[in-house]
Amino acid sequence: MRKLVWLAIGLTGGCALAAYAFSNMLLLPAAALAAVAGLLCFALHKKSIAFICAGLTVGIIYTCSIGSYYTVGIDNYDGTVQEMVITVTDYSRENEYGLRCEGEFALSGKKYSLILYCDKIVDLQPGDRLEGKFQLRLTTPGGSKESDYLEKSGIYFIGYSRGDMDIFPSDEKNLRFFPQRLRKSILNRVDEIFPGNTAAFAKALLLGDTQDLAYRQDVALRTTGIRHIVATSGLHVSILFSLMYLLFGKKRSITALLGIPLLILFAVMAGFSPSVIRATVMQIVMIVALLFKKDYDPPTALALSVIVILLLDPFAVTTASFQLSCGCVVGIFLFVPRLQNYIYHKLPGYSKKRVILRTILGAVSVTVSTMIITAPLSALYFGNISLVGVLTNLLTLWAVSIIFYGIIIALVLSLIWLPLGALIAHVSAVLIHYVLFWADVLQNVPLAAVYTKSPYIVIWLIGCYAALIVFWLLGKKRHGILAVSMTLLLFAAVTLSYITPRLDDYRITVLDVGQGQCILLQSRGETYVIDCGGSTDKATAEIAAAHLRSQGIRRISGVILTHYDRDHSGGIPYFLQEITVDTLYLPSVEGELPIEISQGQAYSFVNETMTLPVGIGKITAFPGKREKADPQDSICILFQAKNYDILIMGDRDTGGEADLMDRHLLPLVDALVIGHHGSASATGMELLYQVKPETAIISVGKDNRYDHPRAEVIEKLHLFGCRILRTDRHGTIIIRG
């Protein structure tokens, strides 16, 4: 059966090659070459290589065929408004932009999935049929809503309702959407029986529903390396299988009869992600092996699960879910036996103390083995590597299994008598608080995580894996030397990450946050943040916090909001949960604050020109003249440090610019952050004549629906000979001196 392993390796490589291909013209020759190589190897009795080549050939051809079938011609629909019928496939949810739901529709005789946004807030259920006009935005490369995550998830379109739409309710007898309805019922029951914020954790742990999980808790779980426990994965399927085996293990036929349908139902309710499919297939193989009294071969089971995933969707090979899930299992296969043999060699005997120590180190070996494979993937996808992950997993994973069992028992008992289920839920909640306690405590430990926003950490990571490969190729077994070398390299990388920004006379960082603005102003260890808003609120806060934490900064002097529009302020409530801010400086406003801040957070209104010292430089904040905080009359920021001046215009229009120049004598500046993301209503000729910037910086989202920056603004900047830097093209922009 190991032939299946070689075939899966080749299939994965072929799918990856086709999915990541820079040039499709080379794919068919590559497939032909792989086929010829496979036939040659088969003739030479090199069967393992022959199977790899066969998988490679099939992977390339299959992925290209699926990609061509679904993508050829769909670019003609990008940005168009179509009269369509959409079938809702899951329950709708409210978000910051209105209503969001998933659906499917037919286009040119093919069925596509999409994410639909509606201005109208209505409760949509799986099976509801929507008829009306919808604007389509393409998520594939080159589309106006290009998004790797959505395309890799099989979602090629984002839709927006345009005008009225007719809603035809679903038939609740339709069994197709039974798993979604069951999932909703379970989540509602969890809300009923679990106390306080433990309900959100229980829903996330049971079915991966994290929408109600508090942002601070989510950050703590990510920082401490246990976010995987609330992202439905193989761990959950394994726990569910363990429960079934505990109940029916001796009765193999009952285990198979009940267990296989239950696992499949759970996988569908959990969203059928690659990680869930992988674990489900492997557990079903184990059940079948038990039923027929055959040996269970984990590598073969993994290979079969990989083949199933890629046949369902060859582009799944590019997802973090597939790579992390399979990487974890491969890490366990490769390293756990070696590490545990090493532990037994160093701690022989069966004394009580040694057995306990071996058990603890055995658990640690599993976490370390998975991290060896997944750490680079975590760095790539999430921008950080948890250094306390081993400790957090050791302290909490035992409790996670008990909590999972407790949730299931509580749900079952609640069907018999609700108070009895609630009692078990409250008992389980004690352990939920235990897990959240350790996550909260350990996230605040110095060096709980390191961030790839620092180039030194990236160099350290590459150096570690280079050393691992060298030791492995040379057959070196001096693990102590390798561990000490990695630790010393880490110490050097962290030291450079922390010290370098503090030595700069000034550092200006215009973050790439999509359609919004967030700017870090730093000088000699002091930091101010100007605005914190972008395409999504949480993502903007995470980007800003990661940049600061990569420098060892957890507390800053202040945040200044130029105005209250969401694309400048939406991330503030989340940012304040990650970084301690001494003072918020806000535009004057009548009545309640338009943003949420925690009780006790110091804030001050900028009613008149204000000067704040920053290291060896200073910030001057110029308020608008109007009483209400109008975006077109934003607070403007002048940052001066040593021999560098930068002016940040917020969303001021040309009228606001004229008022600023009338009331204040502006200096010549080295850089100008263009107002309103390059809108035609801002950046007048008078302002450019007044400040004569050498560099123009535009914080703007790629292919935004406002068509920012406008061509006339770019033309004016070229006329003045400005060097133009744009976050949509250049990414995060850093100016330092």
C-alpha cells in the first residue's frame, strides 16, 4: 500500500505546480516529461519514482483542467451587473458592512459559489432563493476583488445586491441543508446552556464558529500557539473518534455503522475544510481496519486522505488548512519516534519519577515535531511564531479533550432536561476558564512570540532550517549544539529587532492596510500612531500591532485620529486590546464618541494646535475649524525630526487645505501623505506650491471601488516632480534616518 504514498506525493506536487505556476505554457510539457520519466522508471523497476511521476502527471493535468473549466471566460463578468438567481447555502451574518452570506448560482451553464453582501439586513437561511440584480466581482488573479484566500476556497466571485431583490424561503424538508440546520441548532443550544463568554469558546471548540470569540481571546490563543484548538481541525475529529471508540470499541460493527456516518456529518457541519477531510478520512480508514482486523498504516491513511482532498479540489493544495494539517501529521511521522527513542534512551527504567518525566517529554515531543514542519507555514500565513507554544500546549491540551467531551455530554443531557445539561456545561466552563487563563497569562510573557515583520526574525528562521538540513545531511547527532546555536541566533535576531528602531532619529511607517490609513511615527524609542483603519477593522489592528510587537513595543505614547471615518478609525477598538496607549488624541465631537474605547482609557480632544514631543522630533496637530468632526476637515499632522518633515493630510479636501494654509505657515516638506487616498477633491495645486514635497505617499487599497488615486492627482504630482510611493503597489512604506 505504500505505492499510495508515492502516488499522493506526486499528485500533491503536480497540483501545487499547476496551482502556483507562473506560466501555464510550461505545464503541459512538464506533464509530458513527468509521464515519460514515469514510464522509464517503471521499465527500470524504480516503482516508487514511477508512482511519483504518475501522480505528478495526473496532478498537473487535473488541476489545469479544473482551473480552465471554471475560469475561462469569467473575466468578462467582472464588475458587471447581472439578473441572477442565487441559492443561499448557509445562514447570513451581520458584519461592519451590512449582511454577508454564502451562496451559489449558475453562470454559462456552470455552478459557482460566491460571497454575497447586501445592504438590506434580513435573516437568510440555507435554501433561500434570491432573485434580483447583483454586481459580480472576480476574486481570481487580475479580478477587481483579487483574493487568494477566496479563490483557493473555491469562491471565484463576490456579489453585491443592486436594488430590490425577491426572497423565496427555503423548504425546511430539503435534506440537502440538514447539516447546516443541525449546526445552527447546536450552536443555539450551546448559547443557552453555557455561561458568559465560555459559550463563544465552546462554539469555537466544537464546530469552529469563532464569530463570537472575543478579539482579545483570539489574540491570546494565536500568540500562545493554541489557536488551532478553536479552528475545526484534525484534533476535533480525533477527539470525536476517541469518544466513539471508548463507547463502542469492542463492538467493531457498531463503531463502523454509527461512527462513519457521524464523522461525515461532523465534517460537513464543520465546513468540510481540508484539515477536517484529512482527519475524517484517516479515522474512517482506522475504523475499517478495526472492522476487518487489518493493520492500520498511518502513512497510507494520510496518502488516501490527500488524494481525496485533491480530487475534490486540486487548488486546496495552496490553502493553509491543507498545508498545516498535513504538515502536522508528517512532522509526527518523521520526528516523534526518533525523539521518543531518544527520551527512552536518556531516561531508561520504570521508576515513578521517570515514567512521569517520559510522559511529559513525550507530549512535548509531539508539539515540537509538528512545529518543525509548521513553523515556516505559520510565519508565512500568520506572520508570527509562538515561542511559548510548547508550554501552552502542555498546560492546556489535556483540558481541551475533557472540555470537548463535556460539551457533547452537556448537549445530549440538555435534550433530556435542560437544567441538567446546563449543570454539565457550567462544570466544563471551569476548564474553559482554565485554558483562557493560561492563554492570557502566557501571551504577556516576554518573547511569547516573534514576528516576521522583523527581517532579522526571517533571517533567523532561514538560518535555523539551513542548520537543520546541514545537520541532517551530515548525520550529526549533537542536538545540544544545534539547540544552543538556534537559541543564540534567536537572541541576536531579537536584540537587533528591538534595538535598531530605537537608534533611528526618525522612522515613518505607512502600513499597507488596504483602503484606509495607519501610520507609525517613531523617534528614539517613542511612538505615535496616526489613524488605524483599513479594508477590515481587525486585520488593520493586527498589522499595526504586529509591526510594533516585532520591535518589542507593547506600550506607545499616543494615537492621533485625523477623523472618525471607519477607514481611518475602525481598527482602534481592537488595536487598544493589543497595545497599551497612554493617550488618544481625537477630533472634537458633540455627544458620545463615535468609536469604542475601554473604560479608563485616557483621551483628549484636539481643539487647538497641539505640539507633542517625540524623541528628538515633534508632532504638530492642526485641528479643523468646524465644530463637528468632518472628514473633509480632518486633523492634519506635521512630523518633524532632525532634517526630515512629513505632512499628513487625513481626508481634507481642497477647501480644507486652503483653510490650513490660511491659518498656519506650513514649511517645505520632504514627504506629503496625500489627502483622501488620492481623491480628485483633494491635493490642490496651492498646497503643492506651498509645501513642495519631494515624495508623495498614497495609502490606498488595490483596485478599490473609488478608483483612488485619481489620474488627475497623479498627473499633478508628476508635474511637480514628486517621487510617488503607493501602498497598493509598494506595500508597507518605511522611511528612516
